[in-house]
Amino acid sequence: MTEDPQISDAAEQRPPRRRRGWRALVWFALGGALLGILLLVPAFLLAGRSMTAPNWVLERIETRVSTMLPNAVIGFDTAELVLQDDWQPRVRLTDLVIDADDGREVLRFSEVAARVSVDSVLSGQVALRDLSLTGVFATLTRSADGRVAVSSQDVQQAPLREAPNFGVLVQEIDRIFDVPALRDLASARLDAVTLRYEDAVSGRAWTIDGGRAVVERNGDQVTARADLALLSGGQGVATLTANYESTLGETGATFGIQVEDVAAEDIAVQGRAFGWLTPLRATISGSMRGSVTQNGALGPLNATLSINEGVLQPNDVTRPIPFQSVQTYLTYLPDEQTLEFSEVSIASDWVSTSITGSATLAPDSTSLVGQFQLSGITFDPADLYGKDMTLEEAAADFSIAFSPFSLHLGALSIRDQGEVLTASGRIAAQEDGWSYALDAQTNRLEPSRLIALWPEGFAGKTRTWISENVLAGTLKDVDFALRGAPVVRPDMYFSFGYEDATVRYVRTLPPVERADGQATMYGNRMVLAVDAGHVAAPSGGQIDVAGSTFIVPDISVKGGAPAVVRLKLQGPVPAALSYLNLPPFSVLDRANLPEDLAQGVAVAEGSVRLPLRKGVPPEEIFWDAKATLRDVSSETLVKGYKIAAQQLSLEATEGQINIGGRGTLSGVPFNASWSQKLRSTEPGQVAGDVELSDRTAQAFSLGLPPGTLSGRGTGQIAITLPRGEAPQLSLTSDLAGVGVSIPQIGWRLPQSARGALDVRGQLGQTPRIDRIALSGAGLDASGRVRLRQGGGLDRATFDRVRVGSWLNAPVNLIGRGAGAPPAVEVRGGVIDLRTASFGASGSGGSGQEAGPLVIALDTLQVTDTIAMTGFAGEFDVTNGLDGSFVAKVNGGASVAGRVLPQNGRSAVRITSQDAGGVVAASGLLRQARGGDLDLTLLPIGGGGAFDGTLKVSNTRIKDAPVMADLLSALSVVGLLEQMSGNGILFSEVDASFRLTPGQVILRSASAVGPSLGFSMDGTYANANRTLNMQGVISPIYLLNGIGSIFTRKGEGLIGFNYRLRGPADKPQISVNPLSALTPGMFREIFRAPPPDLPELQPGRRSILPQEFADEQAEEEAARQEAVNPDLQPLSAQDR
């Protein structure tokens, strides 16, 4: 809005100029007309009466006036003269018209009446005492530059009067009395005035109808009054009453204006003091009192305005802001361009308050800047609250621009319940509606007060969430920003800090207590962050939730806005687990696990995604969590076993939970994870790598004796955790880095080698191994293990154990109680001593205590041709295989034996009371009968070779084809007959030999009896059963044997050298008859030397174990005692 120059300061005004134009013409015309009437009519004729002048008189008057005014034409309908009782004449003219000489009408009055001074008439002059003008129409205009002018109806004519502003124009009242005819004027009255006011500044026009004005003079004092009815095109009629007082000769004056029901916009455009009324659409009643200074400037203006019910609406598009009334008391100081509001009382459903303050107008009058103080504030804009809200007081710095309208709040300070709220902002009327911006802050605020000040209908969902979930505490650093524009959704920013608060983020979870943090809302997005605080878990203690956030990406979504809770948790593991067992998680309940599942410290992060509405079903809630668990221990996850870990990781979703990392399971290191599906009945699973060592075997009760495993390796473990049932175990390994030893069978897997271990079973109070399979280094075993209740091995059953080529048998391990190694049972199967490796300490064993070995074999293979069947015995394997046994040789004769560890293998001594049967069953001499046998096999080398000795007593040989052929070659008829009868008796048979997988090397052998003696040495090939033997036969050995002192045992003084070659069943026999003529001592010249025994193990030779020697001595002593009871047995030392 441009400057309204109606009320202006002195700098804007120019000194008034006196003009003699139409104003002088009008007054001169009036005076001339009145004078003509008075001169033409004798006064005495009119005393006390009125007279209407005839037409000729009117013509004479018009002619006279025209002569006096050559530039004007005056005309009127009637003229009337009245001589009052005091002889003061009064003249009345009707329908008076004053035209210019070109015929243009200058002014028209319906009636002019005046009281004339008699003295002035007698002197030929006109001096009016009072004047009354009725029925005039004029036009008042204000140009765009603020100049004002008064014209007749035809605004195209030159104005009757012009002035630079309204102030100067009003001062023209005093100028009336400068006209000679009006110098004695006491009063002037103007009635029935119609005035059209056209304002180019505002672009509007008004019509004033039925106006009245009175000007009175009392000495030098001039008083003017006016009553106007204002028609502005509306339905109502506004009235204006004005008064003016001045002293003749002085510029200063006072004036007053009173209005009734004038439109605010009509007042706003009339002066600088009222531009702030521009956006109001209401009528105003009130009064103004002001003055004009001696220099012609406007003085202070006091106004009282009562603004009736209306709206604040700068244009037709902006939403109206209603009010009931506004009462204003103000003073305008033109020199300072300041408005001082002593009181502004606003009554409105939107806001009611009492305001004081001041404002300063801009130089161009288009805006003002001010400061207000507000008190007694109540507000409920647009019925947002449904009730009146109150604020104690406020102070505002503001500026207002009038066109287009805008209000800027530089600073608004509100004091409310002991707290101070500050704000700034703007509101502007645009062509398509309101635009606005508001920024508000406060240092502290109670949550309840925030909710009270927050309208329910404004961002209502956010308000509701804060109301229901910020339950206690204090808000701090509250910031609010609002931006709005026409046709566009408002943008809102709202943030606050909170301290010592109680904040709930999910209804089913415990609230955050003693919480400090920050909440932010921007547009439809809301974020609440927790900087410090804790939740009280159902059990296990408190959980620190610092760093957690609550996010609603779009709170305007209908039907439940999606929300995200990002949790950061730190606290005891039991507390964290009990927290995770609350809805919507219910992790432990779904996994059928207790809340005291583990101990330790948890540091977790997670998120919950759910819609914000009541009664959300579980399938619409999605969540996930990740945690680091430190110093963890659990004796519940795997019942009967303790889990310990420095650090584990936890991952969980609504569908599954996983806990994994490195730790120990009952002291056994592992790197594994536990997983459990939460929306399924499937069992939980522990899977990963576990240390494989001796402590693993003991911890998991694998049924392996202590010491079976050595070193450390890695196994792949899987533990299935069915609900309500014992855990199921699976353990596999390639045994890399693990040494495995089974001393009972002399088997060992080095740590550098690889093998395979596969264990399947059940854990719990009574563990069970349903399957254990072990392979490697030639071993292949599988079986099952039954454990005792409370722990310890009951029985391990291996259906088949294979070790290399020497063991193929079922094996059972029998528990013997805590700390005792198990007993080993071999029930059936085959052991091959040719390649067996029953180790012994110092001689092949482990040296560790071992349980007894009970063997009941189907077959014990000794050599390629000799096997023990029905072999049964008990052995100690602590230092190797050590024990006694019974068996049958090749399923034939029974033998008893003893086994001792030697040279990493086993030394065997076999005895039998059926030497012939043993020899026959072994395939060496099937025709032997009877006698006692003592066979010793001592291991030599590593290829299954034995050095053996054989002692047989009192045996007979009957129907031996080879022997018969030999005797036949000697033509010894009697011996042949004896052989075919009861057989040839040998009282003593001795042999020394080496038994290898490929052959028997007979180093020396002898057999003596009453009828015959012979010796033998040579070889027997096992593969083709061929002989290469030599020896001496001495007949009639009872006598001939006297010469044996010079020969080998079994050879007499007279003997025949022989040789056997070829198949054992039918060898070629050769006899040297000449050897009988050679004394025994020279017999070696006819035969080859005995075979040498190759050195199979350098530096070692077979030595008869002392225990075997002691046994043989004891048995010999027993035989001797049986033959000669009087013979004293030898002591152990003598033996």
C-alpha cells in the first residue's frame, strides 16, 4: 500500500496558497444575489413578514449579479426576503445555480439562506451574519500522489479547491472568514450534502449522503462539526461525526472524529495510523482525537477503536480467521511515525488476549515494526483443542507489511507455567492462500504440558504416540518448525530432548526408565533416540538401551503406520534372554528353553518392525537381533554339559535364533553354533568344529578308554536338541593331529597320520553311543557304546574289528568302574600271529595300565600251516600280550599255552600231553602218536618269523611212509615190522628251528629211542610243501647210542647218512651205506653242513623268556619227581 497522505507530517505539507478562482466567484455570486434583493425591496415593507420577489425582480437581480461577475452566470428559481423582529433581514434563494461563462455548471444548491447585516446593506455591501446551504452535491478526489481536490459533480471541470493533503484542505475552514461578505459570519450550516469520494490511492470510491456540517465563530474561535452517512456499496450504513476547533490567525487546530460501523478497510486506507487494519474484514466503531501543530503538521492522534465481529482475511482466497471483537486504544505520534497501543483486547474463538506495545511505521508507510506484550492469553484456533487453552504472558517483536499482507515474528517469548517458550516466524497472504512459517523453542517442558499445547487434530498420530509412550520425565531443548503454503501439505519439524524419562516403544516390552535422549519429527517421519537409559528385564537385572531408536517412516499411513524399533542392548545375559522372551520375540518359549539358559554379558543390536495399531498379530511383526555374548557359561543349553566362552555371537529373527563362536563344552574347545527355528517344531541344532582329544572322548562319553586319544585334532560335531528329549550327538573327524592307541590289540594311529572317526549317539544323564566307527592305520572298527547311569562305560560292543591282516574279530570293551581301564573281550574271529603287533613297553606295549583281555577266538593263525582253533585265554596287555590260553591245533589235538610280549610281538610256549596229535595236526608228522610236547616260539625280526624249540617225550611213529621208505632203503626189516605194529618209540625228541612265513629252517633235530635214533637238519618250503633234509639214522640205538658222545644227538657210533628231497608226501630218499663204515666222529665228511639262520634283526636274537625257562624247569622237576619220588626238587635258585 502506498503512502496515505491524509494525515501527514510537517515535512510533507506545503504552505497554503490563497486562490481567487471559483471559490471567490461562488461567494461573490451569493453576496451579489442577496444584495440585489435587499436593494430592490424596501425594508419597511417586509418588517415581520416574508415576501417572494416577482420575476422582474429576479431578472434585475440576475442582471445585476452578471454585471458584477462578468465570468459567471447565476440563476435561481425563487428569492425570499424576511425582515425579522430585530430588523435583521434574512434572504432565501432556491435552486441556486452558478455556471461558468462557457455554460459549465460550477455549483448547485437546492436552497441558500442567510442573515444579512443591515448596516452593510445600507452601505451597499453584503455582510452575512449566518449562512445555511442545503442540497449540494460535490466530488472529493484523492490522486495517486496524495493531492486532494473538491469539485462539483463534473469532475472534469477545474476543482473548486485543491490541497496537497487533507490536513491543508481542512485548514481552509479558517479561510472562509477572509471573504469580505463573511467576515462578520457567526455560523454557517451545510445540510443535505451528497459527496462522492474517489480515492486513487486505494482504487475505491465512497458516497456520503445526507451529510451535515456546521461552522461557528465566537470571536477568533472557530468550531466546525459534521455528521456523515457513508455508503460504500455494502448492506449497512456507516456514520461519521467530526469536529474541528481553531483560532483565527493561527495554524494550530484540534479535531475529533467518531465513526460507527465503518468498514475496517475503509479506515485502513485513509492514513498511516490505520494501515494495520488492512487485512480485517469487519466494521469499526470508535473515536479519534488529534491536532494540527502551529507549523501545519499533524500532532499526536489518539484513537479508540471497537472492531466488531469479523475475520482476518487479507484476500478472498485466504482462509478467514474469525474474531468476536477487538478493542484498541492507541496513540499515533507522527513525528516518530510511531503507534503506541496502550491496550488491545482481542476476543476470539481462536485467541483472546490483552496486548500493549508500540509499532513504528516504515518511511513508505507500507509496513510497520513493533513490540507487543500479551497477557491473559487463551486460545483454541479452529477448535483444534475443543477447549480454551491458556498461557500466562508473551512478548513479541514483529513487523507487518500491508499489501500484500504479511506478518513476521522476529521473536516471540511466551512465559508459561514457569518456563519460557520462544518463537519466530511469518505468515503471508498469497494469491492462492496463506503461506506460513513458524519456529518455536523452549529449554524445558513437562510432557503433559507438551501434550496439552499440542492440538489433537494436528499431527494427531504423533501426538498420540508421544502421549501414550513418553510417560514421565522432563523435555528439554524443544524445537518446533512449521512450514505451509497454499495447496501444499504443511511441513512440520519437531524435536525435543528428554531426561529422566520413562519411554515406551513397544507395548509388550518394558519401558525405558531414567531415559535421556532426543526425539525428532519431520514431515510424517518420527524418530526417537535413546542416549541413556535402561529397561528392567523380567528377570536377570537391568539392560542398558543407550543408542536405541524408534522410527516411524510415515506416521500418516492409515490402518497402522509401519514402525521400526532399532534396539541396542547391553546387560547380563539372563536379563537379555528374559527380555527376548517377551512378546513379540518369545524366543525361549518358542525354543522350549528356560530364561536361565546362560550367564554372561550381552551387547546386542536388533530391530522390530510392526504396524502401530492395537492387537497386531504375530505374523505382522518382524524382528531381528544380533548380539555379542561375553564371559558366557551355560549348563542348560546342552543338559549335563557346561558351555563356557569368552565371546559368542547371537543372531535371531522371528523365524530362527543362532548362537555361535568359540568356547568349551565341558572343557572341550569348540567353534560351533546353536540354531533353533522359532516357528517350527523342528529340534534345535548345535553344529561346528570341536577339539578332538582324550578329554573330548571322556567329556562326551564316547566309550574310549582314557589314553586312547592323544594330541589334538578337530572334529565336526552336530548336536540335535529335540524338545523334551535327550540331545542327539554326531561327531566326525579325519583324526588329523590326533593319535589313537588301542594297547589291547597293539594298534596305534600316529598324530601325523589321518583316519576317520564317526560317532552317533545320545547325550544326557545316561549318554548312549549308538554308533562309533574308527578307521586308520589298518584299523577298521565299528560298534556301539552303552554307558552307565551317572557316567562311566558299561559296554562298548564292536561287531567287527579289523586290524591289518592279523585281526578280524568282534570286540567288546567292558567297563570296570571309575578310574579302571576296561576289560577287552574278543568273542570269535581270527587273529594272525604271523603279522600281529601286540606292542609292549620296551618290547612294544604302551606301558599304561590296561584292562584284561579275554579272548575266545575262532582261529589263532600261528603260521601258514598251523592255526589254533577254539582259542581261549585271558591276557594282560599293559606291556603287551601276556597270558595263558587253551586251543586246538588245526582243530585237532588240544594244547595249552602261554604268551609273553617280546621284541614288539609275542613269544608263545605251547604244551600238550598229546605230542603226536599236535605234530600230526600241525602237518609236520601226521603218523606221530602220543607223548608230551613242549613247543616254544620266540619272535624274531618283523616279518612274522619265530625261532622255535621243540621237545617231545615218549612218542611213537607209526605208518610213516617217508620213514618206512628210509628204513626200507636201509633193509632194516625189524624196524619196518615194528613201525607197522605199535610204531617206533622215541623216548626223546628235540628240535631247533626257525619258522618263517615262507619256510621252516630246521637247524637241528634229533629223536632217540630203544630201537632207533636219528638226526635231521634242513628246510621245508611252505608254499610247495617240499623237503630238503639230511641226517643220520642209527639202528639199535640202545647199544649204538654209546657212540653219541662223539657225534650229534640222535646219532650212534654206527649210522647211515640219508637225504630227503622233494615233496613232503613222497620225497626222494638217498642213503649212503659207506657212511656206516665211517666212525661217527668222521661222518661230517659225507654230509653238508646244517643250514644257517639269516640275521633278521641286526643286533638281536631270540632269547627264551625267563618265565618260560622257569615253567620248563618246574615241569621237568615235576616229571623227575614223578619218576623218582625220593629225588629232592631243585630250588628256584638252583633251577
